[in-house]
Amino acid sequence: MQTPWEYRYAHRTQKMGSSVIRELLKLTEQPDIISFGGGLPAPEVFPVKEFQEACNQVLTDHGAQALQYSTTEGYLPLREMIARHNARYSAQVNAENILITSGSQQALDFIGRLFINRGDYVVVESPTYLGALQAWNAYGAQYISVRADENGMIVDELEAALRIGPKFIYILPNFQNPSGSTLSLERRKKLIELADKYGVPIVEDDPYGQLRYEGEHIPSVVALDSRYRNENNGEYSGNVIYLSTFSKLLAPGLRLAWVIAPTQVIRKLVMTKQAADLHTSSFNQHVAYEVAKGGFLDEHVKVIRATYKERRNVMFEMMEEMFPPEVTWTRPLGGMFLWGRMPENVDAAEVLKVAIERKVAFVPGAAFHPNGGGANTMRLNFSFSSPENIREGITRLGTTLKEALKNGKK
């Protein structure tokens, strides 16, 4: 006798869907496919030796504590280290402003759980990060899209969206996923002023902020908001919830990220996390702290920047050589992605089918547009593939694009 499971699922599951990117990764696991699809860091830069030493050190010195249940907020020395590191690049905060989560995706889910009622509006860039949409669709979010260009969200078009009364504004200001664009300093300041005027919080998602390969660092939105409010007591109490992660700096397999927010928001997020998983892995937090302390992170990120900059530049060079002139792309100053745009009559999803036959893959851009559009766009990742594979993969993709444009394929 079969159980009618489809009648038992909660109503919110109707808006849930599998990730286009995760499904694509399954398809491209074959070793002969060159994939520019996933947002994967280069495994060559993982500090394996340092992790081996850190695991032994943690088990020797703190084994009982690292293998035990822990506080929901996270390992205090790790939170204190994040606060010190954040003070150098962003806002002055303390450990009470920080919650450790099991990856930034968990933080996005908790934000949705905490703030979004079914039918609530969220302001997003278009395109925006697919993982955020996936997290918030389950809670019944509706999206107000604001156009973006090479300087990020076009903030001059934001005020009309804020008049609708959204729950919050979601933004990736540095080397955005998927477009690679960076929100300019002028636009960051105006964003903060408009958000304050309309009483709308900002969720700043910043996984790539330290992966800058050229140009000057721009202060984070949370740092600018703190200055805007003249905060100088080391405890942040402003209008921004800030997310970042160790996935791009140490290793994504750790599943370690953090939230910086006013303490009253952190307390609510702590209760949300207690209901979800009690706390993030104690052992992983101890190991991450052991690896990152003592200045290692500052030196290691230089290796990551050099590696990714070389791969980005190789991709630029090959696209210039192999792509048809009708195809354009962004030129990010950091991060892990660039964004391609084909003529309006070309469907990236159809191009992908042919590309996969040629053993090369990318992510079609339509999924990153919550309110439709973008069928002629694509996201390319340059961090994962070696320079040799980038050369070969872009050659294959260039041939595919030329044929698609020639045939008027849709």
C-alpha cells in the first residue's frame, strides 16, 4: 500500500526547488567535463598540512571540549578573533555581535525564518545570488528587483522599491555572485541613507570581500553604517546584518560562517539556531581557530588572491580570443565569477546542452533573476579550473557560441 506523501508536505514546500547549480554539478562530475559552473574554490590552495597539524593540536590540547556539545553562539576565541579581524577591514564589533553558523547558507535560511512572513517583499539586485532565493522561497518571499550594472545595484532606482515596504534589502556588494560587480562607495553611502530614511534593514552578504586582485578596498556597508551612526563603543547596533564565511578563505568543507548583527538580532538568531541544530560543530570551530590564529590567514589569503587572479586573467585572454564579438562579459576586480551576455535571441540553456556535449559547462543566468529575464546570460567560474583547463574549456565554449549565433539557436 502506497502512502500519498504529496498530500502530507507543508504548504511552504510548494515554492521549494532544487538548485540549478547543484543539479548541474551532478551532471558535470564526469572527469572529462571542464566545468565553469560551480562556485568552487581551488582545492590546490586548501591548507591541508596546516589542517592536519591543527587537528592533532586540538585533540591533544582541547580534545574533550572540542568533541563535546558547545554554546549556540559559537566558540568564544573564534568569535573574538573574527571581531578583531573585522575591526581591521570593517566595523568595530565584539563577540556579542557574532554568531557562528554552519555555512552562510544556514545564516540565509535563519534570516528568512526570522523575518519573512508569506507574501513579504525582499529587495534584491537583479541578478542576485541563487542560494538566497532558494532559502527564502520556502518562507513565501516575494522579490522586488532593482537593476544592477558594473557598479552594483543602481541605487537611484531603489527608492521606489522601498516605498512598497519590504522586510529588508539583500545585497552582495563585493564581486557579486553571479555578476562579479562591486557596489561603488557612492552607492553604498546612498543605500545606507535610503535604508535609514525608510526604516528598512540591509542584509550584506560578503563571502568574497577579501578576494580583491586589483583596485582599492571599499569599506563594507556595515562599517559605513556604523560611521553613519557615529558608533565608537565597539558594539554594533545599526541597521545592517552582515554575513561572511571561511569557505572561501580556508575550506568550504568546514561549513563555518558568521553573522554580525546588533545583539538583539543575534539573540533571536541564537534561538532560531537552537531549534535547528543546537550549535555549529565544536571540533570544526576549534580547528578553524587553530589554523587561522597567529596571522596565518593574512598570509594564506595572498596565495589565494595570486592563484585566482592568474586564472581570471587567463579566462579574460581566452574569451577575447575565442568568443564571438556579440558576446560581452563583466571584468570583476576580484571574487570567483564573471557574467556573460549573449544577444537577446540566444537562450543560454539551449547553448548549455550543446556545450555539455563538448564537455564544457557553465550556469545559465535566468535562475539568478527572481522575476524573470536573463535567458541570454551565463555565469562563469574561474577559481576552480587550472589555467590549462580554462584555455581548453573557453576554446570549446567559444566554438559552441559561434555556432549558436550563426544558427540563430534559441
